[in-house]
Amino acid sequence: MELLSPIDTIKGVGEKTTKLLNKLGVYTIEDILLFFPRTYLIYPEPSVPNRDSVESLISVAGRMKTSPKVFKSRNHMDILSATVFVDDIPVDLVWFNSNYLRNNFEPGKIYIFYGRLILDKGRFKISQPLIFTPEKYQEIKKQLLPIYHLTKGLSNNLVTKTVRSALDGCRLSDDRLPAEIEARGDFISYSEAINAYHFPDSYEDLVKARRRLAYEEMFFFILNSRLQENNVASYPNTFNISHHKFTDDFRNRLPFELTEDQLKVLSDITEDLSGEYITQRLIQGDVGSGKTIVAFLAMLDVALSGYQAAIMAPTEVLARQHFESFKTWCEDFGIDIPVVLFTGSMKVSEKKAMQKIVDENDACFIIGTHALISDGRQFGNLALVITDEQHRFGVQQRDKLSSKGDKPHIIVMSATPIPRTLAMILYGNMHVSVIKQMPANRLPIKTCVIKESMRNTAYKFVSDEIEKGHQVYIICPLVEASETTEAANVIDYSKKLKERFNDNYSIGVLHGKMKPAEKNQVMEDFAEHNIDILVSTTVVEVGVNVPNATVMMIENANRFGLAALHQLRGRVGRGSAQSYCILMNESSDDNQSKRLNIMLKSNDGFYIAKEDLKLRGPGDMFGVRQSGDFSFRVADIYQDQDELEMASKDVDDIINKDPSLEKHPKLRSTLNSFLTDQFYVL
């Protein structure tokens, strides 16, 4: 099989499975090989069931005194039922439509059963448990079993079989990196890394595989960045942009004062816009630090100088919020500059009307989503391009927006707290500005870490906040129930909430598997207070500003990196009311409690990311992701900082000796194939 062969080339992958895999972005053999596990299952030692282990995935070693019995349910489903005894504690087992298992058991013999323990009418019970002999369980207990992202109708077992078939049926190239780099870094080969990342023989093998793949991702990311920098000349600044007194007057009439950091960044931008060459600047500002008003003030100087300025947002809701804010500021302060909006859901006639305004006005504010870079869109007098939440956009997308004008200045804004040394590596020749101070009117978000025993108190607090007229976010790690992971999911959770609050509150659901139009509608309904509680996955990390939301409750908070938790916490605290963040800690691990307690000490994203790394051991590298930025499949800029710095040095060594990679044709070829597979962001 060839890497680019369709996924249905694999024996056993039919039309139905192909469509399900396509939903997950898997179309080719290469796609399935790069469809890495999200975590790994390690079967636990058999234990004695108790009330503390209810709702957990456990294994029990039990003996059946009698053979299982079969009976019909009310809906005529066959149910196989048995009871095993674990240290004289009865545990009921049930299987549905699995009568064939009846003859697999010998009364009096010990078996190992694995599944989720529940309490049913005062008795312990496991539904659909997996069955092992003690010998087989001892063998499988030593393995790390891959757990993949799934979609409804697709089992983890089927994905596992498909990956194994792909690995068995194709040959992977092992000369992707120069030999001297592989030797210096003591890396295992690419093919070994791919195999071991899916099916590691040991934890040590998994660490080696991940290190190799993380390094390679960052190596090619930086290599592409450096080559682009070398290919881009220093373009003269042909725009006559100056700082205007009206901009200062507008700023002084705002109902709040800008922080020193905001003023410093504005000063940096003013120098950029009036400088000798076109510049690119990264603005790092913590969540809620006031980047939007800085963007508007920069765009105002550009527009008052007679040019167009554009800002691209990652979601329609955020783009519309920018649009409404810009319009309000223009109307309230008598600014006679048109404000236009382009989003994907707008009608063709609406986009044409907006384009007509752009064509007829040398100076205007242009706001939009990816629709800004669609074919046919052109901005003839564009002098400044700003991308908001920039890590959501690929470098090609940002460059495409820039190409809509004639070499405009570029500002990219990010809420990701990246240490300056890493930012300089990742953003190459960009100037870097940081906004650390929070606006004076922002109250610090009060944060608490609680256990399951405090859930009722948390729900009472949520209810009290809603009764005050406020709104609530509740974040779950999963979209729907998983056969392999014991974590909250938005589908079941929202149903439980409705029962809990007796349908007294409007509850919305948001997750990444919804269609874009559905997601936009839910976020708009929440922004307009048509929803009281929004149950969501981490898709709300970016894309909506709801000042009325005062509570962020995060289930299974121990499964998130602290940088991700900090980003989520920043969704509240955007209004004048006191806001709160409730972190539900489901882990009994003291180290996890220490990690989460860092969130209680600070609202500084840079400090939190730094402290998180100090406490996270190698065992935390899998299943708890620090940051989803840059769309790396494996690498994480925080926990792989050493590999990032190593990759940067190795790339610089190569580029200094061979700027166009003429002496490295294989490296150039691998880079090209790598770029088509990855969604790169700068």
C-alpha cells in the first residue's frame, strides 16, 4: 500500500467505515498512521469494589457460584446476568444480546472482569464488562493500549485494527532528518516512532517515540518559518500613516484608562506604521487584557490617515462582536468611517453590498472571518492587517489576507502566554510586544478546586448566580460518552443538568462536532442571554465575549493543562460583576491537586504555565495537554521546550550553511510533504 492510497484500500474498511473515518479527517493510509492516540489505557490491578470506586473503570477478580442466566427485558432484549463474589462482596454483571457468552464460564473458576462500576439499588453492578482469565489479564496488564478520538458508530477496536493493518501494509521512509541530527539527538527512527506511538511495548518506548515525533514536528515548522523569512525582502513602507490627535482624544474619552502595557504597545505600533519598512508585530496579551481596544486604536490611526485596516477573527460570533463594538465607537464618538463585515453565513447580496462600500471608500474598517480571504474579495487600499487569536489561522491564510492589499503592515494577536525566548523561536522575525497588566476595572477571578463531595454546593452556587441574572459556562472534556474514558461529556451532562434544575434554566450545548452554523447560533444565543448555562467542550476557549457570564465550572479539571484551564477561566471576568472559576478535581493523585492549586495563586498566564511545568513529571505527557496551539499533532511548546530549542539550533545550522537547501534535496522534499499534511501557524 502507498501512503497516499485511499483508506478503503485496507482490507475490512468498507464504505460505512470509510465515511466515519472521513469525519475524523482520515482519508488516506498516511492519515490513519498520523491519527495518533489521544491517551493510553493501562488495565489496573484487580481491586475490591467500594463506594469510592463507583462510576470508575475498575477490574475485579471474582468467582461465579452458578452459571449465568438469560432473560428478556421489557423491550424484548436478551440480557445475560450473573453474580460474582469478590471477597464475599457480590457484584452483578449484565451483558446485552450476548447469549453466546453463557457457555464461556465454569462455575467456581476465577475470572477478571473490567468495566464501569455503578451502584444499582444498593448493589454493585458492571454492565458489559470485558472478560479475561487471570493469565490473560496478567499479560494484557503490562500493555499500553491506544485510545483514539472516535465518532458515533466507530469503535476504538476498529480504529486499532485499521492502524495495525496500515502499519503492516506499507513501508515508511527513515531518512526524513539528516543523519547527523538523528545521531546527535539520539532519536529512534521515524518508522519505529510511528509504530511505538501507536503500540508501545513499554512506557519508555512511548517516551522515545513521542520525543522523536515532537522534535520532527517542530523542526519542520521552524525550517519552513526560516525559509519564508529568507524569501521575504524588507519592503519599503509606502504608506503615509501618522498618529492623530483625534485618536488620543478618543482614548481620553473612553470610560476606562488604558494600562501602561497597552500604551506601550500602542507606541510600538505607531513607530511600526510610520517606520521605513513594512513590519510584522506579535502582541501577546493575557485573556481579558484589552487587546481589542488596542487593535481599534491602531486601526483608527490607519483609517484617519486615509487607508483601510482589516481584522480577522476566528469565529463569526467574535467577528460580529468586533463589528458591533467598532460601529458603536464610531457612532458614539462621531467617527465618519465606514465599518464593514464579511462572514461565511452572510448572503451573497450582503457581501456584495459590503464589498461596494470597501470599493467606494479609501478609508474603512474591515472586519470578518475566513470570508475575508475568499476568492473575489479585494481591498485596494489595505495598509494594516490584524489577525485576532492568531494561532487559529494557518500561515497561508494570514498571507492570503495580506495579499488582498499591497504589502500591508501585519499585527497578530495571541492570548497564549509564551515565554519570550520561545516566542522568538516560533515567530522568527516578528517584533514581540506583551500586555501583562489587566484593566483597572477588572476584578480578579476567584478560583476554587473542589472534589465530588462538594458538587451539590457548586450547583447551589451556580443556581444563585443565575438567579442574580448572570450566566454560567460548564466545560466537559468529551463530546459524548466514551467506551474507554471515565470523564464528563456534554451530551449526557446537559441531560443531567436539566433533571437537576427541573428545566428551570435554559441549557445550551456546544461542541466541535456540530456544524459551523449550529455552533454560531448557540454562541449567539448565549451572548444574547437566551441561554443560562452553556455546557461545552473547550471550543469556547476562543470566540465569544459574554460580560454577563460570571461562573466557569470545569469538570475533570485534572485532565487539562493549566495553560488551557487559564484560557478557559478567561471567558469570565469580562464584566463589572465578580466572577468565579470552579475546578472539579476527580483525581486522587496529590500531584494533580498541587498542579490545580497553582490556579489559586495567580491570574498571570505566564506564571501559571511556568509553574505547571515544574510540577509535571514525564508521566503527565500523555492525556493532559498543556496547549493546543500551533495545531501540532504531538508536540507541545511548553513541555517540549528542550526539543523546540534543539530544533531551532539545528535549523539555524543548516540554513546558515545552505540557505536554499540545495545540498539537502531530501530535506526539501520531506518539508514539502510535511507542509501538505500539517496546518501550520506562525
